Amino acid sequence: MVKTCDVCVEETETLYDLECEHKYCQTCLYKLFTDPTYVLPIRCCNKEISVDFVLKIFTPEDTQQIIQRTGQASHKLFCPTPGCERPIHVTTESETSTCPDCKKEICVKCRSHAHPKKKCWKGKNEKKFKKITEKRGWRQCMACGIFIERKGGCKNIHCHCGNTFCYHCGKQICKCIIGRSWARKIKQTFWKFVGF
């Protein structure tokens, strides 16, 4: 029987049910665990997807890559440079870290570009900054601390750190509306549009 993956909306015969009741195809699960842009531990609806669960699905070659990556998990932040946004491994001893792609220095404390010879605004100007973010309608990801500006589309935000939250209220999403019913509606609209 053909089923639809909740992530890529592709039809497949084999789907894997997660604890949150979302259904993933093998390709999407593999990408989550091998793509370095996703922060470990991997979560769906704020529930951790067990590495053991995933390892049972893949070949020995694929599992080696997953074990290698999950074994190297460390604290990460993301480059704040627009268009870069690469995950950066952080050591706890350092106040700054350098993005390996764009070579910009990042302040580990406030997660923005480094500010040499200036004290970090974190704490000192936090109230002022909070007013600015509220005025502009930005939302902060509670998992990685980055600020997000929504330009349109769905209010369910999937941050590049893997956290999912509602842009409207900021709360974690546990039963998101993007799931199976929305995937079905998107497909129906698409096929109506192309004339099938």
C-alpha cells in the first residue's frame, strides 16, 4: 500500500512512525541524521528521534556515517551572516568562534558577529534589544537563540537548528497542522493546477 511521507510528501511503500505520530520515509530520516546542518540530537515535535531506532533501518555502510556524526555531537551555533548560516562547533573556553565558510568571527555569548574591544550586549542592552525585536515582530528560537523574521507562509517555524515552534505564540508545536492532512491538501491542489 502506498503512503505519503510527512516531510517530503513523496509516496512510498515503507514509512517509519515516530513517537509524535509523524511518518518519515527512509530518505528523509537518513538526511536528518547525516546532514551537518541539522543539530543533534535530532527531534520531531520536540521529541528526540532515537539513534538506535534509525540504525535498525539502514545498511552497515549508512549506519557507519550516522554513528560517526552522532558520536561527534557538540555544542553548536549558527553563523549569523545572511546566506551563510553554517553550523559552527563551539568550545566552551573561547568567547569567539570563526565560521569555517565565511571566516567571520562570532561571539559565542550573544551568537552574533564578534564585537572586539566592546563588551557583549548580552545582559547590558538586553532589555533595549528585546524592545526592538518585539517592535519588528521577530521571534527567538528557544533552542539555539537565533532571531527569526517570518516574511510569509506558515506560522509553524522549523529553525535550522531542528527546533519547531509557532511564530505567533512562540510555543513548541507538538501536533502541527502541517502533517498528513496538509500534505494531502497540497497534493490535491497541485494536481488540480496541472490538470489531473
